[in-house]
Amino acid sequence: MALSILEKVMKKRGLSSVLATLVSAMETSVIIEDDAGKLLLSTEGAERGVAYPVTASGDLIGWVNGNEKVAAIASLLSQTADSELEKRALVTETLDKYKEITLLYDMVEKVSTSLDTKEVARLVIEEAKKILSLTSVSVLLLNKQTDSLELIAEYGHKPETTTVVRRGVGIAASVWASGRAEIVNDVHSDSRFVSGAVGISSLMCAPLKAKDAVVGVIKLGSDEAVSYSAEDLKLFSTLASLASVAIENAGLYEQLQEAFYTTVYTLAETIEKRDPYTGNHTKRVMEYSLAIGKTLGLSEEDMARLKLGAVLHDIGKIGVRDSVLLKESSLTDDEFEQIKMHPVYGEEILGRISQLKSAIPGVKHHHEKYNGRGYPDGLKGDEIDITARIISVADSFDAMTSTRPYRNGLTLEVAFEELKKYSGTQFDPAMVDAFFASDVMEAFYTASSRQKIII
Ligand SMILES: [Fe+2]
């Protein structure tokens, strides 16, 4: 059984022995009981006499029995209990605040390292689950084109939950319009209630703002009857503003990334246009390379440099003269030496642009061979960067299957045979296998104009 308040106070620093000494000095005796009548102290020769109440913050917590002298003991115990309770409240409050601050700090740490909107939203949900009592959360972001809020991350929802919020419909729309966070402790009797919130009994909803404009809302709710307090709303609003900043940053970063890839892609296309017969070669090499990378389970970082490398693999051809690059008849040794310089020119170009440096290994070594007989450096096996080994398979396969003015492209079957034939000499066998196991094969199988290929 839990100790009563007075019992706890008496146990503090051996207070009962101090009291016994005090009582004997006062030449009296005492019986102390808690509010449930449990005897806590009885000194020698004690008689009940008068009962003096002991209180803590105005509430009765026990009795001190004896003659009139023991009134002082009742008052001493009451004061001790009061200060004990205050101290405990202060400790609890401090601990709560500390916990809140730690959690919010944790959240700032985590979300500020992520530059992906959905990942940020997911982290925000994880943090909300830690600090507030809830059974569901949704993060909705504004889609300017449709002028509606769309669900980008959620936790604990029922399948019937709405994933799009339109203006003027429901509580989230109301927060979107007002820009003010709200608590709704009885959702079903709220006039704005829409059936999408099935099961939810209480909720809190806060706006996500970017430069004073509402760009989304975060909503959390509980199916159990909890009463969210003003304190909860304050905490939730802080979380929402942290989320806003992180989501805005992630959004800007995503836009920047998109602009960056568009620019890089345009650059690669400009080169490709010098040789109109290559039509979409860059795009296909990128698709095949990424499919191989995905099959191999490359890290996000390797996938990013693989994408850049694949798009830019022939960027160095800008340094090769048209008369050589576009020559339809066979090349002389000297001309072939000039063509072989394009990976090196590629490295020189990319070396000047810090954002493109990560593509260099893929670009410089996409003509290396697994057995060391390629160019420009004659690297072999694992000495060749993995992105280059992947691009080599993707680039060769597309070159084999593309029709040029002076020759027809190989059929897929023949090209597959070639890849297998040169697996282990020209190509890394692991890359060839990954290509055959990739999503790209699915597309070849289902292409209606092509025969089903047995690999
Ligand atoms: Fe090349």
C-alpha cells in the first residue's frame, strides 16, 4: 500500500525521532496518526487528549493527539508537509519542462538534418507521439494548383480518413483559414465536424506557416476522451512552428535539386543534339543505370552521383571535333585516340563545378573494362568506381540496341547475349546480373511491339 502524505513526511530525515526528542524536552507525550487513522508515532505514556489537525496545502493529512502543548507539533508538521509538497511540485514541473525542452531540442536536431519533406513530416509525427497523448496524427500540405491540403504523412488513421481538405470543409480547413491553432475536445458536437474524422473524440490542429502564410496544417487526435489543455496546445504549436521551418527548408531544397537536375540534363542534351541520331541516349542510360543501382541497393548518396554520372557521362564529347565525333566511316587510329579523350575532358569540365564533382568517377571511367583493357586509365575490377561499372553496362547496351545511320541496332536478344558474352571481361558480372534482375527487364518483356524474350 502506498504511504500516506504524513507518513512520507515523518519518514523524511528521521523526523519521528526528532519529534520524540522534542516531545520529551517539552515533558509531554503524543500520538500521531495519518488521515486514515494509521498510527505513526506514540510516545511513552501518551493519552489521546485533544486532536490537532495536520494539513498540507489546506488538506487534512493527519492528527496530533495529546495535551495543548502538542498543538505546536501539529503546526510544525503542517509547515513541513507544505514545504515538502511545494518542493515536489517544483521538481515535477522542472522535470516536465526539462523533458519538453529535451524533446523539442531532439526534434530540431533530427528534422534540421533532413531535407526531404516527407521525411520531415514523419519525424514530426514521431516527436508528437512522444510528447502528447494521441492515437492519430496527420500532416497536410497545401497544393497551390488544386488549392487544397493534401495528406503527406500520417499515423494511426482509419482507411476512411479523408486525405484531401478543401477550403471551408471541416476543422482543419477552419485552422487553414484562420491561421490559429485550436483545441476541439468534443469533436462530434463541433458544427464543423465532417464524417471523415470517424472515431476521433478530441483533437488539436495547428497551422504550418511559411512567411505568415498558411502552407499546411498538422492535426492530431485521440479516440479516447482526453481533454487537451492550453499547455498541450502551446507545446503542439511550438512543434508545429518547428515543423514549418523544417518543411519550408526541405521544400526549398527540393526545388533547388529539381532546378539543378533540369540544368544538368539540359546541358547533357545540348551535347547530345550535336549528334541527332543518338535521340534520348542520355535519358535511357540514366534509366538503365538507376535501375541497376536500385537492384544493387545502392545508398542514396551513391544513387545521386550515379544519376549525375549517367546523365553527364559523355559531356567531354564537347571537346571532340565534329569531323571526328560525327564521322560515319571508320575512324583512323589518330581519330580514335581523339574520341578516347572524352572521359578526360569530362573530368576537366566537371572538376570546375563543385556540385558536379561527385559525378567524376562515373564519367571518367565509363569506358574502363573489368579486365583492365579499357581507357583512359586501364583500371580493372573494383578499382573502377561502381558508378562507372554500372554506366558502362547501361551505355554499351543502349549503344548496341540503337540504330545509327550507318548500322542497324542489334535486337534485344542479341544485345543480351553480348552482355553475357563480355561479362567478366568488359563488364563487371555483378552489374550485368543486376541489369537482368532490374525493373527495366519488365519493361522489355511488356513492350507490345517486341517478342517475349527468354533470358
Ligand atoms: Fe562515352
